[in-house]
Amino acid sequence: LYSSAASDVYKRQVSGGLKTIHIRGLDGCEFYTKEIFVRTYPNFFTPNGDGNNDLWKLKDFPNINYKIYIYSRFGKLIKEIKNSADFWDGIYNGENLQSSDYWFKVVTEKGEVLTGNFSLIRK
């Protein structure tokens, strides 16, 4: 299965949530439809108390149990988020962490592991 537009999907910003995808076979006769859940997360956050992007948490994630582990760029565990109501505010051991890139790992109740990174920006 291939579509010339398929490669363009990665160039577009797709909002999170439940989506329906449609795929047509090379011969043009086969047609598949599938619902998928697009998971999104913030690429950055700015915990400066202005009410905008002050917290880092998953967005548009399915209603399943998961844990999130946030690591420094050196691999040190900074925060464990145990449910969808929890978040990270950029604080570790009572201190504001500096601007830097941080990495995360999400482990779902089904054992699925998702990884990514984001930036903490302080000005």
C-alpha cells in the first residue's frame, strides 16, 4: 500500500485524538479504513507562572492507565507521573531545574512503551 500523499502526512501537524485513516491499494480497488488514536505531547513548557505552558503533561491521550518517567539529558530520573491528572512543573527536589532538553518514557497498562523529548524553557 502506498500513496504519494502518504509521505506528506509526516510534514503536517496532526492534532491529537481519535482519527479515521483511509488507505487505498496500489491497484485502486482495495480500500481500508481504520480508526487510530493520535497521541500528542508538548514539545516545550515554560514554568514561569504566567498561566501559559506552565506544566508538562500528555495531551489527547487515550483513557488508559500509564506511567511517565521523565529523565534529564544525562539519564537521571527526574519525575514519575503515575496518572493522567499528574504533571511536571519543572521542579526537582524543591529546586527549579534549568532550561534544557528532557526525555520521557510512557509505559501503558498493556506494556506499550513510547518515548520522546521536550524542552523546559526558563527566561
